[in-house]
Amino acid sequence: MVNKQFYQEILARLRDAVRRKKPELWENQNWMLHHDNAQAHASFLVRSYLALLQTSVVPHPPYSPDLAPADFFLFPKLKTTLKGRRFQTIEKIQENALRELRAITESAFQEAFQQLKKHWERCIASRGNYFEGDSA
């Protein structure tokens, strides 16, 4: 279960990965975090941690899971490949999920973020009202 303490640990690892893999973004503080409004993400502990480390967070509108990359791109992709399979241990689940995550191409992530941008634009154009489907 993802709770605020676990999520803070994930964020620490993410910050370290950004520092190591994208030093130019790290040095200029030119990166932002986007996550949804899940309880663990919006907790005082996590908000304080991010503020202390001066991490820029992209605001996320309430009740908009279709604007969270993990919800509209990443989780469905994992579910599709892992659906119906049985694993004997948590370690096997983690191993298989990690293998599937690593198999996602950079171009697939780039396309997902282009789609996310379109979703953001539609959300803004609709002034936060509900919309459905991909047609404008």
C-alpha cells in the first residue's frame, strides 16, 4: 500500500535518479514533478518535504485521473501485459513489473506526454468541466 512515508521514500529515489541521469536539469533546478491528488501525494508530510527541497510541483485539478500519466498511460500498459498471470511472491511481481516498465520505449513515453498535453488543453478549454473521448 502506498502511504505518505512510502511515497516520500519514492520521491527521494526519484530526486536521486534525476540528479544522476539528468544533471543539467538538476543543476538548473529545471525539472518539475507532476502527480495526482492521491492522499499520499497531497499529505502534509509530502508537501512539506517537497517544499523543503524546493521541488516544483505542477498543480493537478481535483477529480482528474485522466490527467495523471500513471493513470491514463502507465497503469493500463502494465495491466495489459500482466493481466491474468499469477505470481508466487511479491518479488516475482516486482521483477515482472520492472521488466515491463523497462520495455516501454522512450518514444512511447514521448507520445504519452503529447497525449497528456492534449488532455490538459481540453481540460483548460472546457474550464474544468467533464469531457469524454478523444474528439474535440
